[in-house]
Amino acid sequence: MEKLSMDALGRISVDDFRRQNKMPIVLVLDNIRSGLNTGSIFRTADAFLLEKLVLCGITAQPPHREILKTALGSTESVAWTYTDSTVEAVKVLKNEGYQVFAIEQTTTKTWLQDFDPMLEKKYAFILGNEVDGVDDEALTACDGTIEIPQYGTKHSLNVAVAAGIVVWEVVRKMVADV
């Protein structure tokens, strides 16, 4: 077994990435404190050809050095916008036809493994602040919540890890329908 070379990986250029049809998924970053987490989420968005990221509130914006450290160039390929208010971002996304779900632990939720996305629909997933989670007002504006099952003592995942888990599971299910 050998590792694949960079040439063998068949990576596309940034221009080619921008021309590709994207997965109909937007990630909304609600007051993310760490630029390192934000950069990691940029890489996940690039890896899975997501439409864009919406950075909200205190979430750092490129070219913040912590973002660039973990994004490894994906800030150049992934489309992103910024808005002060996560609630406003939710309203805009809903007006654009997205179903909006918070990734959060709530009394009423859909377990991630039970979420059944369809490729012909558009989805936005809100990922919350590392300490406080998704803002309460933004939470009530959502169409629902999705929870990642957890079995240990913490019942908490790093926001960038949670983003990767959710995106992988949703994209896996969407492309299985093709």
C-alpha cells in the first residue's frame, strides 16, 4: 500500500471548484469563537463541494490568520458571506428556499441518523458557539433541530468535528439517492 501522490489525487483547481455544481448545503456559523474552528469548517465545505458558508456575529472572517492556518487555501474556493445576525441569515435563507436546521441538543429533535435529506431540496445547518450553542432566537427561527447521538460523559463535540459529522452524513445520504 502506498499513499497517493498529489497528482494521483486528481484535485481540481480553484476555478474548476467554483464552476462545479455544489451540494445544496449551506453552513451557518453562529458566533464561533475560534478562527481555527472556522478554518476547519472551510476545509470541510471545500471537501464536500458545499454551496457556501454564512459567517455570523463574532465569527472571524478571512483573512484572519487563525482561519488561514487551518483552512489551507479553502477560503479561496468556498463562497462565504458575513452578517451580524444569525436570525437575519435564517430569514434570508428561508426566503431563498432553504430548509434551516440547527445542530443542537433540544427536547424536540431529529436524530442525525433519522434525518432524510433529498438532493432536490436545499438545506442550511446552523452550528453554534462553542460554549453557548445556537442562539435561542435563531433556534426558534429554524425549521427544526438535528442532534448527533453521543454516548460518553461530555455530550459535547467540537463545532468543527460536529460540522464534519453532519456534512458527511447528509452528503452520504444525498448522493446515495443519485
